[in-house]
Amino acid sequence: MPIYMDIHPGLGDATPEDVADAHRRDLAVQQEYGVRFLSYWFSDPEGKAFCLVESPDVESLVECHKVAHGLMPHEVIEVEAPTLAQFMGGSETDEHDRATVDGQPDSALRAIMFTDIEGSTDVSTKQGDAAAFELVQAHNEVVRGALEEFGGHEVKHTGDGILASFVSVSRAVEASISIQQATAGQPETASQLMIKIGISAGEPVEDSDDLFGASVNLAARICAHASGGQTLVSGPVHDLAIGKNHQFIGQGAIGLKGFPDPVPLYEVNWRA
């Protein structure tokens, strides 16, 4: 049966108890509509809830919500279980089906990281495929080591880079620092490994048919704008990391392909 995730924004002054009660109401009538509510996420400050549901179709899910409590989803997207697990890695479910991380409520916010090797095509052209393969292998070792150390989850290998997800924005920044410091400490060669990193932050359903669609696109564009050895982050990542002993250098608002308005970017000062 298909799996869907929906979003209920604008819940105002709703408390965790209110959302838990709405979930219980869903469970009470789910069999009538052939659906099964699996878990939910709730972000207190933003007043947003996300439901994960097995359902034969979108209409059955929506009708179940309507009858149970009347809180209609703003948007519903179909998700693949493996992709969901990769993006939401670290999330567990308590006895009330609420998603948690390390025993604490999980808001569903994730930091999304894109990495890319600078100049990999030139290495392949000038030095051959073997040198390019070695560069990719070195990149993979460094990045995957940082993901393991800082709790990141690899979502996809892109050929010359990796797409990853982090429960914590701060941990994503720490992982990027580890990556840059590791590559900076390597001996200089003709095919020096230089990694570009872009980090954004967002929620699973964001006006896109894809899970974390807007955040993934933004992280990819930020990464493309970065230079080798540079990590750039979006404004929300910078704001959420304040007070975590990270240092940033403002880059101003930058025009990025696919985004109508300039995007404020910050460089992680990993040499500090």
C-alpha cells in the first residue's frame, strides 16, 4: 500500500496533547477508510504537524482526517519507505506514535548537506579515469567518516558528491568542518581533493512533490555556488547554529538558479 506524508500548518496554539488527541481520533476511524496511521511529527513553535500514513489513495487519507477531527492537510505527498528512512534517520516512535530523537520530540526539521568535488572532470580529462576514481574514493572516505562521526545519514551518492541528512543543524556544520579540515591536511598533489559543501535546512513537505524537495534543491544550488574547500550555508542554518561556537562569514544575498529572490548565504569559517 502507498505511504503518504501530509502537513498540517497553522495549528496556532495547539499543544502536543491536542495533536496527540487528534492522532488518537484518526486511529479510532482509520479502519473505516482502509488507512493506517504510522507516526506523526509536531513542531511546537511553528504549530505544524506531519502525519505518516499508509493509504490506498490521497482521498481516503483526507476523508479520514475530516471525519476524525476536521483538521485538513495543506498538502499530501507520496513517499518511498527507503528514502523516508534515509532522510528521517535517527527518528523513533514513542508509545503514542509521536516521532522522537534520543527520547525527545522530533520536529521533523532536517539539515540537508550536498558535497561535490571541485574539478573532478578536469582530473578525468587530464590525468585519466583512474586518477578521477581515486579522487572520488578519497572524497567518499572523508565524507562518510564525518557522517558516521556526527550522526549524518547518506541519502544518495551523486557520482562526484553525496547528499546527506542530519537531525541537528549544528551537527551538520560540525561534520562540514571535519570534512574540510581532513582534506586540508592531505599532502598536495596534482589531483588535490577539494570539496564544496552546501547546507540548507527545512521540513519534509515544502510545496513540492518530493520529500524535502525545496531544501534539497537549495542545498544543491548552494553547493554549486561554493568553491573548493568552502562550506556555504543558508540563512536558517546560520540562525539555528547561533550559540553553538561556530563562526560564519556573511556572503550577502546571492542569486541562485531556480530561486526567485536572492538567498542570504554564510561561509563556515572552519579554519578558526
